[in-house]
Amino acid sequence: MKTRKIGELTVSEVGMGCMAFSHGYGKIPNEGYSIEAIRNAYGHGCTFFDTAEIYSPGLSGTGHNERIVGKALHDVREHVVLATKLFLERPQIRNGDSVYYAVRQHLEASMERLQTDMVDLYYLHRMGGVPIEEVAEAMGLLMEDGLIRGWGLSQVDVDVIDRAQQITPLTAIQNIYSMVERDMEAEVIPYCLEHHIGVVPFSPIASGLLSGKITTKTKFERYDDVRNWVPQLSRANIVGNQPIIDLLKEFADKKHATSAQISLAWMLHKYSNVVPIPGSKNKGRIIENLDASEVELTEEEFQSLEERLNQCRVYGHRGFSR
Ligand SMILES: NC(=O)c1ccc[n+]([C@@H]2O[C@H](COP(=O)([O-])OP(=O)(O)OC[C@H]3O[C@@H](n4cnc5c(N)ncnc54)[C@H](OP(=O)(O)O)[C@@H]3O)[C@@H](O)[C@H]2O)c1
């Protein structure tokens, strides 16, 4: 698979979001299936895997997903880029402890679960009331320790990014981004391009909407399924967004590709620093999404898709500022 640079890291052009093996999209597969799915993705050329300490069934407990990723990739560790994330809230930092100490505690626990002595890309998952400058300084120290190769932030605006960047240059920003969620285009992506920071879109297929497989009749699962509250997946918004789904289908048919692949190819064409991490717990669709790297839009095709997308109103929104 083609590769891209995010910061100093070289990764496959499409990465793999591993969250759904533990949380977020209903019933989780058994561990054996998840491990095989991750290994298949590696076998298909994927070298960029995304997890987080918090991804566990029902978000209760810690590390379910990191353990699966660690088991799946242990044998090929030196050939892959592992990204994980920590939550850090002010009350967690006891009097007298430094932010560095607190972050390092989280990192060491993640490294143990991931069966590694170094994390390639370590993100702060959300702003948790700890000054970003202190987090940036701690991340810089962890790089000096050789415990992480790069660091990133998730769901942040350009002001936070800039304050962090002044202290310890960032490797990547992981915000929500897709054809129906384009807040990042205004300021964050231009800033990242200028400062050689990678952009790692999460939910790049809009939680499945852009695949065209979700209709008003689709029933989501009752337990631990974010699709019950993702605004774009309310019945009214599925109907409202149908012109975008139809547009993708038209291009998919023309390019002998799938709608999900076209939605990923669109962002890959648009920005050189973007590496999406689609998520799926289905072995076939994981490979389908990785193969978006093979779907090349010509400049003319891209411009036509972009112009027609710009004419569509988007129904439902959950960008980083809302
Ligand atoms: N930083 C953050 O705050 C944050 C938040 C959310 C997620 N993430 C990360 O980003 C990754 C991706 O996010 P996401 O899982 O929301 O992304 P997504 O790929 O936009 O949405 C996943 C949903 O789309 C469906 N889907 C994916 N590919 C499909 C295809 N080709 N055809 C039909 N349906 C398809 C999946 O169903 P099936 O499983 O049935 O295929 C699943 O229901 C996560 O795994 C996680 O690592 C980070």
C-alpha cells in the first residue's frame, strides 16, 4: 500500500481504527476474530493502527482494545506504527506530582497492554482541564526518554494546537472529519499543512453513513452503539443527506469502487497530510476500506465531486466545536 508521512512517522496511506473491537458499534466480535482481522489488515499492507486506553466494552474499565491490538501485532511490532491515547483530568494529578509523572503512568500501562517498550504516536484524547502547555512539555520529555516517537491531540481547535506546537512540535491531529463533517478545513488543516503536522480523521465514513449501507430502516444495537446518538444518523438527517449518498454512489459506479472508498479517496486526493483511520469490525469491509488507497480520482473527477458536494446541504453535525 502507498505510504504517507505524518510528522516524522511513515504510515500506510489508510490506517485502521480498532475501537469497534471493544466499544462503540454494538456487540463486539470474539477476541480471536478481532486479532485475525487486525493481522489480515497488516497482511494487506496496513501499517498504522489506532487504539486508546479507554476503548473497553461500555467504556467501563481500561485497555480491552489495547490488549487485542498488542496481541495481534506483537510479532510484527517493528514494522507497524502504534497510536494510542490517554485521558488526563486535573483531579488525577495528586498534589506535588508533575504532569510528566501522571502522563508517564498512563503511558507505561498502555505499553504493557500493547506489549511494547515504545509507543509511536501518543495522543491526549480530550482536553481535561490540564494546561496544554504542561501536557506538551511532558510529551517532549517522554520523547527524550525514548518512550514515544511523536505526539498528538484529538478534537481540538487551532488555538490549542498552536499553543501546544510552541512547546513541543506535534506529529498529528486526530479530529472528526468526513465529507459531512468539514470543520477542520477552515483553520486546522491549513495550519497542519503549514507546520508539517499530520491529520488523522476519525469517523471518516461518518459512522457508516457514507457507505450508503445505512437507511431509515437500519436498526442500531441497543448496547454501546454510538449510532443511536450520532446526529447525522437520525431518520430525518439520513433522508436529508440522501443527495450526498447518491452522489457517492454515482462516482462509485463510474470508478468501479464502493461509496465508502470514494469518500476516503476524496480526502486522500484533497490533502497530502491526511491519513484516515476508518473503523470496522468486519474483515471484508476492513480490506475494502484499505483498498481506497488504490482508488485514484483524477483532478477533474475530484473537482466535479467537490463542486457538487459543496452544493449539498449537510444535515446533522458533531464537529469539534459543538
Ligand atoms: N479521537 C477520538 O475521539 C475518536 C472518536 C471516535 C473514533 N476514533 C477512532 O477512529 C476510528 C474510526 O472511527 P469510526 O469507527 O467512528 O469510523 P467510521 O469508519 O466512519 O465508522 C464506523 C462504522 O461504519 C461502518 N463501516 C465502516 N466501513 C464501512 C464500509 N466500507 N461499508 C459499510 N459500513 C462501513 C462500520 O460498520 P461495520 O463494523 O459493520 O463494518 C461502523 O458501524 C475508531 O476505530 C477509533 O480508532 C477516535
